Amino acid sequence: MTVDTATLRLGSARLGADIEQVLTGLTLDASSDSVAQLTVTASDDNGIIAASNLAATGTALTWMGQAWQVAAITTRWGEDNTIGHSFDCRSALARRLRRTYKASAEKKVSPSQWVTGRVTAAGGIAICQPSSKQGTIAQSSGSDRQSELDVIANLASDLDWSWCEWGGRLWFGSRYWAWSGNATGQRLWPVTRGTSPASDAISVEATIDSDTTDNLATGTVTVPYGYGVKVRPWDRVRLAGYGQRDGVWLVDAISVTADGFSPVSLTIAQPHLPAKKKGSST
């Protein structure tokens, strides 16, 4: 398999030709309510990867200008002395939030204030929908301990909101709020039909289901590699040329096979306005 290594760096240096030759895959998966993950795979029969910095957790990588850290390594020994590695890479912010456990109870603070404080302390930037103060927001320890990311996920669930993280930023709010274009840092991507080779979709599928409570409509858009590889979760796309489905949609998830040519799949939605709950601003 071809691997798009043009922007892949180990630390600040470009990968050596010996490492590039043994890479077998590079994929990106990112979505609402999950930690974004870049996965690098390699066939390492000659021990080239094992002797490199890539074989250690915490090693810094950059791809498409975004910083990652090796968080988990899986090694498989197969027949005929074959050795394969899989490296799961995540952002430094996500790793800190996942690994920070402490007992705390903060009174008269809003969920958005709590999230902002913890994300900032972890070295990131929080982009939050305003929310009302709650009685107490607690982070437990001991046998039922919660990481800071666990608490963020629980707060989002309690409010019928969501979160996503990318590139040292964490967004926290309702998907409707994000779809409305209120989240700082969002970009709007035109997706056309028979208009421009750069932005024309390869395929579009859209579904309206009046019985769902989360979304007015959902869909999947497949776009050319060079275009789709730039899109991020909680960006928005504007469909044009698709009749009644034209308009703005929220990007809920992206899936990239980074080989330089495979189309990129975007999961999109037009969310419902969530019911107002205690602490919510909607």
C-alpha cells in the first residue's frame, strides 16, 4: 500500500528513506465524542522500526501540520519471522485529559467553565457553548475514578451535548450549536455536483428520518483525497446541486486512508435542537 508521507515527520525531522520503505499504512479517524487517532502501521522484518524513536510511547509526530504523540504500540510476530507494528497516535491534549485523575468537587461553576479550566490547565484551548452554573461538578477517585476526559464526556451527556478534539483544541457544546456555525475555528467547505473537480463529491447519500431524536437528517459524503484530507470534525460542508438536500451540514466524523489518492469519507448531519436541560443554554 502507498503511504502519504509527504507531511509526516518524526519529531521535527522528515522520516528517513529506510523507515518510509517499511510503512504499510496511515489512517485517520476523528469524530464527535471521541479522541482523534492517527494510526501508523509498518512491516519491520529487519528491525528498522524497532531501532527508531517511533518504537517508544510519547514520541512526537506531525502530519498535515498537526502534532501527535505515540500513545500505544501493538507488535505482531507472524509466520516466516514477519514482524508488524501498529502505532496509535493521539494529541498531547487528549492524552493529558485521559491520564489526569484527581478527587475534586467544584461548586457553583458551569460545565463550560469547568471544561475550560481543565483544558487550559492541560495546555489546550477550549471552545465552549455558554452554559449555566450547576450546584457541584465532581471528579471522583478511588475504585470509581474518573479522568478529566471522563467528566467532560459525562457533562456533555447530561446536557445532551457533545465534544470533539483536534490539534490542541477541544470543542464542547450541542451539535446544533456547532451546526449553526457558533464554534470558533470552524471552516465551511463547499461540496458541489458537476461544478468543480476540486470540490465535486464522488458520492453523496442523505437520509431524512422523522422518527429520530438526534438529527433532522444524516448523510455520507465522499470527496477527493486532496480536498477531504483537510476537513476536520465539527467543520461544516455546504452541499450544492443536490436539490432539497442543499444547504449546510455538520461534519460529525471523518475517515482518511492516507495514501494520496483514496477518497475521503465524511459523515454529516443536520442536528435537532436539543431539549433544554438544567445547566444548558439551549
